[in-house]
Amino acid sequence: MKVEVRDLYFKYDRDILKEITFALDKGSFTALMGMNGSGKSTLLKNMAALLSYHKGCILLNGKEMKEYGKRELAQNLSYIAQNNAPARIKVYDAVLIGRKPYIQYFPTEKDHRIVREVMEYLNLQSFSLKYLDELSGGEVQKVFVARALAQEPEVLLLDEPTSALDLKNQLEVMEIVRKYCQEKEIMTIISIHDINLALRYATNYIFLKDQRIHAHGGIEILNSQLFAEVYAVEVDLYHLNGHSFIIPKKEVTGEGADNGKESR
């Protein structure tokens, strides 16, 4: 699987994304980063075909996304939105919904086997008969991850999957997603605000600023100047025990200051 975004433009009442161009390969784990209002969520929604871009194209394995039918697209790509509200549905059934793109009339034994395997991988077996709205925030998020993985996607899009979780659950969710996607060679693109969490797990980075891609690449593009340019905060970048992390120094005023509004 290869994803190519070429000269993508999208706007509401104003421009949100301009000249977005990048390509990602099978098995890559990419952190989509930038300040509030930079267009991270909007870009993911365009890639998930939840929004229709105004110019440019998105190619999945060389085929324009708009040429995919809904079922075919769902068999190739899964998307986890921000702030999923837990419904009054049993956990097993919630995960089984991930098999919908493959079910003709009734779930087959293969569908049930995949659901059981994914739930076992995420250690959700004991929650099978519980209702989703009875679970903690971390448990709910794992169920939505399980549902997305049950789709057997080649591309997994996650929009701020750890924003409402405590540290333990943040690490668990990110560890599960990275490990599973590495094993299955699933291309993963995750919108994330926690810079240190992104540095811990991602292999590739896309930084958005002023509606455009400001920087794109692997760990080699990371430096203190980049974070100051994108986030308007001076930081020190450190490397320890195979991990990179930042520590902010002081706020930078002027261009790039947060407008306080997240892109829709």
C-alpha cells in the first residue's frame, strides 16, 4: 500500500489546507503535528473521505480515492475520530461493527474469529459482554481501536486517540497500535498534540503550519529550531536511551502564536 497526497486544497469559509503534498509507504507510522487550527483533523477527514477536497488528489495504491466505493474504501482504510461517545452497545458487538465492510448478510465464522483475535490482542476478552458506556475512558478507546483493526485496514488514521487519556492509558494505546501495525505492516497516520508521545512512537513526521506542510520526514528533520517555528515555543531537544524528547524553555511571541481555535 502506498498513499500519495498531491497538491491538496480544502476550505470552509477560509482556506484550511493548501498545497499539501506527501507520500507514505506500507508499514510507516507517521505523526501529524502542528498547533491548533493547523488543519490536522481536516487533513485526516479528507483522507478518510469524510470531507471532499476542492483541488488536488489522494491516491491509494495509485487509484484516486474518489473512485473507491464506500465498501471498498472501508476494506482498505479505517479511521478513529476524536472523542468517540460510548453508546449503549456491548463491547463485542461494537468491535464486530468493524467487520461491516465484509459482511453480506450475517457475520461469518471468519468475522467472529477476527473479532476474537483482535480483542485478545488488546486484552479485551473480559469486557465482551459489558456495555461500552460502562467502561473507563481508556477501555473505551481500546474498543474503538479494536473495531478499527477488525476492519483489517491497510491504512489506519487516528485523530487525537490519546487526548483524553491518563499517562498509563496513553502509553498502552500507543504501544498497542504501534506493535500491531508493525506486525501487520499497516500504514498508520496519527494526529497528536503530545510532542513527546509522538517522538516516542512515530517513525515519520508531518508538521503543518499556515495551512501548509512546514516539514516532512524522519527523525533527521527534528531539531529545536523546527519546534520553535511550528509551535512558537523554544525547546531543548534531548536523546536518551533510544528516545527523543523535548523540554520547553520559554514562550516565543509573534508569528505562530496560538489562535485558540482547533481546525474543524
